[in-house]
Amino acid sequence: MTIVTLRVNGASHEVDIDPATPLLYVLRNDLELRGPRFGCGLGQCGVCTIIVDGAAVRSCTIPASQVSGEITTLEGLSTNGMLDPLQQAWIDEQVPQCGYCQNGQIMTAKALLNQNPNPTDIEIRTGMEGALCRCMTYYRIQAAIKRVVQGAVVSATPETDQGADV
């Protein structure tokens, strides 16, 4: 066992873990964050996506002991009680169907917009590759991202919007 310090959603956390423990397990089991989810365990579906220093990372395949930098999970996107514009766009476009992949979709989109705040349709589709949605809501996902790019999002507080859990 090893003490590992992780900076997650702006707070520092020390966890005593086996160095090979996947970051996903630490986030969910030790820090009780429910945004990142287990999907395939191979980093191929994108459900476990988080952001490390602005880039999308599959948390199921990277040992927590090897992560340095600022980790952002879905829970870390909202600030001061306000939804991130991307979360609000997801609600406005009614993106989720089953909802299981939405963490990975939103976090992949956030990383895309961190790197390219004004992507074209082709850049959106390319940037979102690997974030799989079995309900096939890809057109709504693209529409939500475009809504943010175009600045057509009015954010709501979680208390005023029943769909704020995305």
C-alpha cells in the first residue's frame, strides 16, 4: 500500500492504495464520486472519462499512483451552484436516453472545447470518437456542443432544473 495524493475538483485528497489501483476505483470507491463510471474496463468505451490538466483521460486504465496534475470529474464542472454551459446544453438538447454514457460524453466534449473552443462539425465528430453511446444520441450530442460553441446556453442552478444531474 502507498499513500497517494490526488488533486480532484480543486481539493487535495490522500488515499492509501495499492499503486496499481485504477484511478476510476479510487474516484468512485475512496472519494465517492459517481460521475465516472465503469464501462468496459479497457479504455475503449469512454464511460470513465475524466479530465487531467485539460485533456480527456480514461480513468479505468491508468493507475492512480501515476496521475499528477489537476483531475476534474463531472462533479467538478459546476461552479458556485451553476451548471457548466455544457451540462446545461445537454439538458436543453435532451441528449440522454439511458444516460449511462453521459459522463464520458460530457467530459470528452469538455476536453475537446478546452483544446478547441470553436470546433467545426467534423472536428466535433473526430474529437468525440471513442466516447460510445449505445442509444445513438450522437446528433443530439453534436447539437449540444454546437450550442455551447455558439454561446446559446443560459445556465440554470441545480435547484431550479430537475435535469441537473447530467
